[in-house]
Amino acid sequence: MEIIATNALISINETVIVQLVSFLIFLYVMNRIMFRPLLSTISQRKELIADFQKDIISGQEDLVRLGKELDREQARVIQEAHKVVLSLETEGDKRAADILEEVRQQISDLRHETEARVKDQVRQARTELAGEVEAVTLTIMEKVLHRRLQS
């Protein structure tokens, strides 16, 4: 080997060819060992991210659909509850009217019974008082007339 003295930065000799071949072998090995698996992993991750995005979009659509179904179901339940409330109010009003009518009838019956009892007591009191009034009247007349009256 001959040493060539040059003042240039790069000298072209057999070491350049060896370095070039070594670099190409290094690139081949790096491609096989590092770049292909790395690119494969990147591709798999992109596919996985795309699947996740599809799942997210599908989940969001399901959420919107379920929200709408929930709103419809809530409206239906509120409507049914309103109907039940109205029927219960109607039934309660009817029951209250029945109870009121029953109480009025009981009051009327009690009033008639009380009036009959009072009339009976008044009649008994009058018959009892009639005898007593006659005796008291006779006594008053005797005292006023100062003589004894025969009955």
C-alpha cells in the first residue's frame, strides 16, 4: 500500500470502498433489525388507534341513541304518571263525594232520630207536667180564693 499524501479533505483510495461496503452492510443490518420491526409496530399502532377511534365514534353514537331512547321513555313514563294522577284524583273526588253523601245521610238520620227523641221527651214532659200543672193550679186557686176546691 502506498501512502498518498494529499492536502485534500477526502482522498479516494481502497479504504473508501471498504467503508462504503461496511456502511451498506450496516444499513442492511439496521433495516432488518431495527427499521422493519419499528415500521411494523408503528403500522400496528396506527391500526389500533384507528380501531379505537371507530369504537369511540360508535360509542358516542350509541350514547346519543340511548339518550334519545331515555328521553322518549321518560316522556312516556311522565305521561302515564299524569294519567294515573288524573285517575286517582277522579277516584278520590268520587270517593270524597260518596263519603260526604254518606255523612250527610247519617247527619239527616241522626237529626230525624234526635227530633223524634226530643218530641217524645216533650210529649212525656207535657203529660207529666199536665198532672203537676193541674195540682199546682188547684193549689194556687185555693190560695188566691182562700178556700178549698174539690177536684
